[in-house]
Amino acid sequence: MGAGFWAHDGKALADFYAAALGWQVTRTFGDTAVMISDGSEGATGYVFYTAKDFRAPDWPKDELVFHVDLSCDDIAATEQRLLSLGATKPEHQPGGDRWTVLLDPSGQPFCISAS
């Protein structure tokens, strides 16, 4: 079982999320899709597709098709690690001190919050 994400470069986005989650690339499907998972048997995986016509949402104006929330023990350290992997931090932060919104390298928002 898993979910799919679209981007201009599915491989690059798969690499970002694999590093962010401490997972690994477990399967590739030609030049168009890459799967990551934690590598355990029966694990949930995420597939990242390359789509030439991909357009990131203009967040917060556009409605989101999906949204990823990641929980962590240390928000500040996790934020810095994700920024070093290629995420960016938008100015609009609606969560106050409850969660932090970041944009993945494809421009799609995701949140980090305390466990």
C-alpha cells in the first residue's frame, strides 16, 4: 500500500523524501517513477512520478490535493536538516508554534510538528 506524488523530477523528489524519512529507494519504474520505503517486508511505500506538466500549488491560495505531516522530537533540528536537504520555508506560517510549514523541492507544502 502506498501513495503517489507528482513532480517535474520524480527521482529527485524521491531522493529528498527518502533522506527526510531515513528510508531508501526500493524500486524504479523506468525513467518515470521511483518507489521509496523503509525496506521492511510489507512496508508502506511512496511512489514519485515525473510529470513534465507538473505545477506546484500556489499555496496558500490553491487548495491542496494532498498534504503530508511529519512528526519529530526536535522541530528546530528537523527543520534545519530538511532545509539542508532542499526544502524551503515559506513566509506564511499558519501553525504558530504548533507546526511548521515547509515546501519540498517540488514546491509542495508539508508540515513538521512535535511527536
